[in-house]
Amino acid sequence: MAHISFEDSIELLNKLEIKSRTKKVGLEESLGYILANDIVAKHNNPSFPTSSMDGYAIKYEDIDKEIKIIGSNPAGSFEFDTLKNGEAIKTFTGSFIPNGADTLVPIENVKVRGDNLKIITKVNKGFSIREVGEDFKENEIIIKKGTKITFAEIGVMASLNIPILEVIDRAKVAVIATGSEILDLGENGEFAQIHSSNNYTLSALSKYMGFETTNVGLVRDNKEEIKIKILNALEVNDIVVTTGGVSVGDFDFVKDIAGEFEVIFHGVNIKPGQWVMVAKVGNKYIVSLPGFPYSSFVTFLLYVLPLANKISGFKELSTIKAKLRDDFKKINPKTQFVAVNIAFENGEFVVDTRDKKSGSSGILTNLINNYALMKLDVGFYELPKGSEVEVIIYNKEFL
């Protein structure tokens, strides 16, 4: 079977019609979701002129006079709603500014004797008064649909008295590791067996990226058992991710099971992960990844993440340009993805492979303290120090 190019595989993914669904959530549960509708202000904020600090509301024309204090307006009180010439009203942070007042004089700027007020340090006209609609105005679009909800959006929506809102539902992702050679945590087996890391790595990565994730666990090289696990996972998930069993070996059953559905592609000219397979099942997907840990990690980023992001309304991973710190020799002809160290120095991104281990696609430790993958196009070539390369940022803590 001829492998397609990396560019063709991405083009096939981009052509898929992926529909999002929405749901309603409570405001406090909305963190990290994508907003499904515009948030429009139903009123001005503030709705009336208010004080931004403790002080006295006055008419600016009286600033050089001795003024009579007629009362106070604690926050939330409208007892004194009108101010006349020669009068002052004690006002607190967030308090209503009475009609007729146009300036707020801070407490530390005045001297009070009984009911009389003398301003000892002048302020400008209009000082410390929040005008109507200073924050937002009625019918203004405050937050646009498609916005990822953070603490800031939650705070604004709380001020708008929005307890329930509509968001784009997050993709539901299930991860299944296959292979009779793998053991689960706590299990002991034969010398030739290894402990599974794929389902734990990819489940954690999926959660880190913001998706609802289920670690289905392990299943041995039994075609019927694998098929049951996949079909059961498809019932409640948007994407079922499998690792192992997708190559051309005698016990690679996953490719046969996924092959019963609409295969988008099987085999891409990339390193690592050439035997990646994507199949469509109605409006859901099976993404079968290689069994080697580094291969499964890279192909998850390349092929699972774009599908899950589109379902969830999330943005794609950031791709940037960076300079090579050292010379680099490419010795594999395929499109290659290399774990690199990345730093921002002297106004530009710089990458290198220092302290990275070289060898097979089973080296998972290269991902520790790693933030990015360097993408290298097809061919054999040498890149001198200072060459510009394309880099995919996958660690949110870096940017």
C-alpha cells in the first residue's frame, strides 16, 4: 500500500465536515468552553454615575467654598438623589452620585468640622466619577461567540446576571491500547512484556488539551475483543483512539476492524508514525495510531487533535518559525517531526536537539520538559546553524 504525503493527509482531514454540538452549562462550569452565542449587554454598566472611591460628591463650582454636608449615600443607597449648590454628600466606593453633582473629592483631600466641609487639596472637575456605560453600554456585544471562556469572561457574565449559557460541547475522546505484549499498571508478566504507557500518555494529553477523555485501558491481540471495545467506545465518544495493531503484522487486527468503515487514509509518509489510520463511522471517528510511544504521541497531535479541536470549537495548535541553534542533518527521507528544545532569545525563537536521545520511535523520555516539535519536509539534507524551521507548539505553558 502506497503511503500518502503528509500534506495530502491534512488536506483529507480538512475536507471532513465536522459538526459541533452545543449544550447549556452553569456559569461556574463554563470555564474552558467555547461560547456558542454572542453575549449582549441588557443594560449599561454602570447604570448610573457612581463613585470610584470614598469621598464627597460636590458641584465643582463650589470647590473653593466651605460646603455643608447634608448626609451620606452608602453603596446601594439612593437616599440623597439630588445635590444643590453649596451642598456635599458623603459618598463611598460604588455609591450612586446624586443628580447635580459633577465631582468627587477624596476623603484625604478635605477637612471636616461638624457638618461643614473645606477642600484643602483640589481635584479636576469630574474626578473619580464613573460615567453611565463606562464599562459597557446597553445592546453592546460584550463577548463574541467563538470566544474561549476564561476567568475574565466569567466575571463579565456574572456582572450581566447570566447564570446559564450555551457553549460548544467538548469532544469526547476514548483511548484504547492494544497488544498482548503490554501490561497494565501493577501487573507482572513475562520477561518479553512491557508496561503500557500509551493509554496513560494520550489520555493525559487529551485532558490537558481540554477534551472529555476516557482511558478505556488495555485489550489483548484478540480481534473480537478489540472490536467490542471499539464499538462500545464509539457509542459514547466522538473519537476512539487506538494504539498498536495498525501496521501489517499477523496480529495487527485494528487495521482490519477500522477498515470495515469509511477509511479516510491508512499510511502517511511521515516519521514517526507512518501506519496511522483514520476511519469515519457516521459522524464519529476511529484514529488508529502506532504502538511505539513517541509515534503515538506525535500522531495524536497531528491527527486526533485537529478532529477534536474542530468538534470542540478550539483553535489549532500554534505553528511558528524558529532558528536552529546548531547544524542539523536530516537522514530520513520522510516528512519528519523531531522533539526540540525551544527558547525565545533576542527577539526570536531558537530550537535545538541538545540532550535529546536518538534512536527508535519508542523513546518517550524525549517529551519530558518538551514544548515543541520541529517539522522537516521530505528529503535528505543538511541545515546549517541559523536556518529557519517550522515548529509546532503543543505545550500551553510555553506561549
